[in-house]
Amino acid sequence: MNYIFAVLAGVLGIVIGIAVMVMASRSGLDQSRNEAKSILEESKSKAENILRQAELDAKQKALELKQQAERELKDQRNRIQQAENKILRREDQLSFREENLAAKEKKLDEQVKLTDDKLANIRRMEVDLQQRIDSQIQVLEKAANMTSEEARAELMEAVEKKCEKDIAAYLHEQDEIAQEKAAANARNIIANAIQRYSQEEVLERTVSVVTLPSEDMKGRIIGREGRNIKAIEQATGVDLIIDDTPDVITVSCFDPIRREIAKQSLEILMKDGRIQPGRIEDVVEKVTRELDESIQKYGDEAIFKLGIGRINKELVKLIGRLRYRYSYGQNILEHSVEVATFAGIMAAELGLNQSLAKRAGLLHDIGKAVDFEQEGSHVELGARIAKKYGENEIVINSIESHHGDVQTTDIIAELVSAADTLSAARPGARYESMENYIERLEQLEKIATGFEGVEKAYAIQAGREIRVMVHPEKINDITMVKVAHEIKDKIEREMTYPGQIKVTLIRELRVQELAQ
């Protein structure tokens, strides 16, 4: 019985527990529903707030864009208005100019008409005057019993004979005075400068010739269908001349730098043995880079050798480029160093600025570093370069005046001109082909023998002196001075030559008698 009650009590407890659990679950579910409902309402409220804020932001952004567009439109309208005002002012100016131009044209027409009237009046006066002169000439011709041409010729001959002796004597006197004043000092200074400078003889270097190890190398340089030679010419900018001359190739180009690059590149390619377009480009690029370094080094060495102060780096490079430039076979860098040395020595003798004289001498031919690339003479280009890099006015004037194109403004410029002549005229300084040399001597002798009274003429000292033998009966000692000046002037007008040419006239009168 107790057992049954115990079982019933257990079952009842279980039922009550289950009922409690069900009631608790329902209570939690209701609570969850309430929380979810609360969250949903809160989310809905936040979404509405966000939406309202987005609408406000959008309206604010639209307002700002509208204001910005209005400002830009206003600025654009202002610019357009300013442009219109400017155009209106320009139109007013053009109208004013047009009115002035019309007034000037009218005034010019009046002046032209007045000038035409004056010219017509002058022509009438000229005709009347000529008629009077002709009538007077006829009267004079009848009185003098000779024509006007005969009278003019006789008068001119008389005046020429009277003045010839006076002019020749005056020229002779002035020459003697000038020579007495300048000869001694100039001779000593120039001789001292030449003696103190150790000169070098210059060999011919007018073309670049590459020596080949064998005749087969020509074919390798040309390459299949000429691709190698085309690659070399395209990379260096030169022309390769391959002819029947054995074991040589001639490099032709107006630019000496390119010619040197091509020559060195060919020598490296032949030594290496790999001659193909790709290798050619690499070698040319390497040689170009090394040559730029060499050019800079040559410029630095020249400046260091002369002891000149600081010079612009680009100007130093231009000085180095002169190492590959030649004139009549004379290396321009060596010539410039030589001129600088001569000018410095003479400046020191005269108590002038030796460093400035050297600087002017070194830079006097700097235009030849670029005259094969730019238009203009080397004098114009050199002066332009010196001005560009802020050189002294004396240096610029020395460059401009060393060929007599511009008047010298300082004695240093005169020294540079004299040093340039010394360097160009010394033995071995310059080279001429045999044909040009013979032609120059023949032209020199032809000019001298073209004067009346000249018997013979001989060009000596490699064309630097012309000795003229004259007839003693036709030319006396006084008129010799006049003839010498005329020969000198004609040589300067008609010939191109390096250095100077000395004109010497020789007059000898021999009288012989035979005693029996």
C-alpha cells in the first residue's frame, strides 16, 4: 500500500515538474517575442533616422553642388566678359591705328607727289644745265684746239706724275718711321716667345684611314647583303669607302668626332672578330662613352698645362673636342695651346695680365669645336660661346678680332692675333696638298708680274715671300714703295693663304763699257 502511494507520489511529482517546465518555456517564449518585437521596433526607428539623415545630407550636397556650379558659371561669365572687353579694346586700338595709317598714307601720297614734282623740276634743270655745259665745252674746245677727253687725259697724267713722287716719298718716310719705332721691340718679344716655346711638327691628318689585317676583312665588314656596313654607318653617322685600295678602309664624315668614333669602333671590331649588327651597336656605344671621357681629359690637360684658372665644365669639353679638329693639317688643340703660350710670354714681357692672355689665346678658335655642326663662321660661333659662358670682354674681343673681322679693343687681343699668325706660319705647322701649293705659288707670281715695270717674280720660302725684279728704267727708287704697296694690297684682296707674305722689290741698274 505504501509502495503504491510512493509510486503515485513519484508520478505526480513528475507530472508537476513537466507542467512547471512547460509553463517556464511558455514564459521564456513570450519574453523572447517581446524582446524581438522591441529590437524590431528599435531597428525600424534607427532605419527611419538614417533615412532622414541621408535625405538631409543629399539635400545639403545638392545645395553645395548647385552653389559651386553657380560660382563656376559666374567666373566663366566674368572671364567671357573680360575677354569681350579686351576684344573691344583691341578693336578700338585697331580702329585708331587704321585711322592713323590712313592719315599717314594720305600724307605720304602728298609727299610723293611733291617729290615727283621736285624731281621733274630737277630733271628740267639738269637738261638746261647740261645744255649750257655742252655749249661752254664747245667754246673751250675751239679756244684750246683739243677735245675734252684729250684735255682730261693730259690733266690727269700731269697730276698723277706730280703726286706720284710725293705719295711714294710719304709712304716710304712713314714706313721708315713706323719700322724704327716698332721693329726692335717686336722682334725681341716675338723671338723670345718662339725660343721659349718647344714646338712640335704637325703631320697630315685630313682623312681617317683604317688599316685591315687582311683583304678578307673587307667582306666581313660589309656583311651579308651589306647589313654590317649599314649598321656601322647608321650607328656612327659616317660613310665607309671600300675601294680597290688594298688592306685599307677610308672613313669619310664632316664631323671629326664621328669619324674618330667610327675608326676606333672598326679597330675594336676587327680585333675582336665578332662583326654583327648587335655587337656593332654595343661597341659604338662603348667607344662614344670612352671618347667623351677622353675629350674631357684633353681639355683638363690643356688648362692644367697652361696654368689657367677655373673654366666652365662645358667649355672645357669644347676645348677637348679641338683635339679631333684640324686646319691645313694643323691640330687645333695644339695650335690653341701654342697661341696661348705665345700670347702669355709676350704679355709677360709687356707687363700685362699673363693669365688673361693665355685664356684668350686658348679660346680664340673655340668656335671650331662646333662649326661643323652649327651655321656660322668659327669666329661668330666662338664669340657666341664665350658670351654664353660669361668670359671676359677682352677674351670675347680677342676671339672676334683675331682674323681682323672686328676692331681690337685691348692690346691682349693684338697679342693673340700676332700669336695666331706665329703659330700658323711657323715651319711644319700647316699642310697643303701639292696641287694647292703649286697653284698658290703660281697665283702669287702671276699677281706680281701683272704690274707694269715688273720683269720677273719668284715665290720663295714656301710662298711666304715674293721677290720681284723690276726694270730700273721704268721704276725708280721712290716709286718702288708705291708698287710694293699695290702688290701687297692685291695679294690680300685676291688670295687666301696661311700666315703672312713678305713682298720684296729688287731694282738693279748695271752699266758696262768695254775699254780697248
